[in-house]
Amino acid sequence: MAGLTHTISRDSIFGTKAGSNNSKSDSAESAGANPLCPHCDSNKLWRDGHRYSIFGDEIQRWLCRECGLRFSDPNDVQKAWSTLERVERIERQSLKSGDTIVHSSQICVTETKNLAAEQKTEVLRRNETSDAKAKILEYAWWPKKDGKSDTTIQGRTKLLRILTKRGANLYDPESMKAVIAKQPWSNGRKNNAVDAYTSFLKMVGGKWEAPLYQTVRKLPFIPKETEIDQLIAGCSQRMATFLQMLKETGARCGEVWMLKWADIDFESKVVNITPEKNSNPRVVHLSNKLIEMLQKLPRNYGPRVFSRPDMPVDHHAGTFQHQRKRIAHKLRNPRIMKIHFHTLRYWKGTMLYHKTKDMYYVMQALGHKNIKNTLLYVQLEEALFQGEQDYLSKVAKTEKEICSLIEAGFEYVTEFEGAKIFRKRKL
């Protein structure tokens, strides 16, 4: 027992075993009444799976519907620590103390074990786990020197933690290959895991023959505008404003997530989008509806509109998934479950090209640096509106009429009996 009396940190006793239903809400009651969110003091919480201590104590996880914070139930955490303290007291107790010697007992030995060897193996396993956590934490700071964004770093460290929990050895590339190959992930996510480990090896000075998983490109799902509006209408105030901003600007979720109040000009009704992923900055006009939604938001996140500096985008995504599931079930429309944050960018680019038929305009509106990235929206528009030939037709005779039609997006077709005919595709 002496070999087990090492100090156990708070981080090392939680999350060592995955729950049976970690990604879904659970109706089982936790140790006490529903807690309040430690960040915003809201009582609007969802149950969000369980964590387990190394002694099997079940810890309820909660997800705040207001700020998106995911946290452990403090009552369950206290119970887990009580178990830990009780075990540590037992482990520190001497086997030769007078209180532990039983005088009127008989011992029947049927099998002997090398207890010293078993204790040594357990201590080694825990040290390896602790070392892996420390190395991943060290890696989380290393890519900043290469100018990697916080979103990229968070994604890579998350993948490394998942892989080590599922049996991969950070210092054994063959072990890492085997674990990645066994995961039920798409080839795109597996390639992301390969990139994360390649970056980790670069930090520690190692090399490996990186596997390459062939990805099959599929056209993304484009919902109807009514479905997007139904989703926005059913979400909470802050989430609805976030989604409306994605819909109108076509920005990436990370760009909107980092948006500051200083980036919004309420008088001119425009927003300055600071780019990510090496794209171009742009200025986008906002509708009166979105301006009103923004003005009603509480400004309790400091300079940012939708996030605090210590709040990762994963928390916001988890809140969105819960609200989306509830709305899809209520409307009995499973198509809503296929809408993600980036889906709104695909929708915006497709609608812009359908309206203008101008690839360069769509390229500038979405911040693309390479027009090859814009070709996807041409393909989406052709697939979505295939065979659609509905147009609005207008006739102009004077210079003023011609100019007004061109400004409204009409294109010249032909001339008939001295009058010029224009057309515009119906939306």
C-alpha cells in the first residue's frame, strides 16, 4: 500500500473513464439540487453527460443555456474528493499498527501475488498518464510561435487528448497510427488528427511516416431560408443574434465569435469582419432586424459581443446543438438537424451567386483570396436551381428607366420596337 500513497492532483482524478452516454442529457438526479452557472449565475441548465473519478464516483455535467459553459456538479465533485480523502487515509495507515492487528483470526492462503510488482506497474501507468497531460499542455503553447490561431490550437490539443485516452502513446508513432485508424471518424477528421500529431512531433524533435486518408468531397447541405428563420426564431436571444449575424454576413463562426462591439457601426448599420484562415477583411451591411437584435443584447461580456476571452467556441457549439435538437423535434423537421454554423456561410454564398451570377462579387463578399474557393458556390447554385428559368422582365425606353433597372440587378437582353428589354432571375 505504501506505493500508492502519492499525491493525486484534482485534474488526475476526473475524466479517466468515459460515461456510457457522455454526449446526451441524462434524467438521473445528481447529488443535490440543480446548481447555478459559476459564470453567469443562471439556473437555465441542461444535463450534459457524466464524468467519473478514478474510484468510479459519478459526476454530473451541466451545460448553461445562457453562456454555454459546461461544468461539473459541485456536490458530486465534493463527494468524489471525500472518497479520495478516505482512500488516502487508508493507504497512509500502517499495516503493523496495533489497531489493524486482529488476534483471533485465521488466514488461509490459496494463492500468493507479487504485491510490490503490482504497485510498481500502477505507479508507472499513472506517471505516464500525467506525463502525457503535461506534454499536451506544453504543446498547447508551442504552436503560437508559428502564428496558429487559438481555434486551431484548441482543435489539435483536443484530438491529442482523445487519442491518448483511447490508448495511443505520444512517443510511439506506430501506436498513434493504429489508434487513429481504429477511430470511427471521417477521413477528414483523421487527417486533422495526423496533422495534430505531426505538429506535436515537430515540437519534440521526432519524425514519422504520416498516413494519408483520402477524402471524398461532398456538396454541403443547403437548407431553405424558411428553415433557417425557424431555427433562429426558436433559439435563445444571444444564439438567435449569433445565427442571424452568420446568415446576413456569410462570415465564419470564428470571425463572428471574436466580434467586438467596436466593430459594429450602429449609425451606418455596417460591421467590420476581422478575417481568420488568412482570408480578406470586409465590411458588411446589416439589416434593421439584426441591428435591433444587437441593441437588445446585454453587454456583460466586456468588449466582445458573443464571447468572453476565456470561453472556447466549443461551449457555444454545444448550446447550439441542444437548441437545434429541441427545435427540430418540435417542428418535426429532421432537416434542421443538418444545419451547422458553417451551413449559413454556404447558404449565403450560394444565394449571392444565384442573385448576381458574379463570381468576383461572391469572392469579395466571402473574403476569399483565391477564386478557386468560390467555384464551390457556382456548383452549389447549379445543383440547387437546376432547370429553373423563372425571370422577371422589364421594358425601358428612357435613359432614366434603363439606369434604374441596371441598378436593380436587371441585365439587358434585346431590343424590340425601340424599347430595350431587361430580365432578372427570380429569387
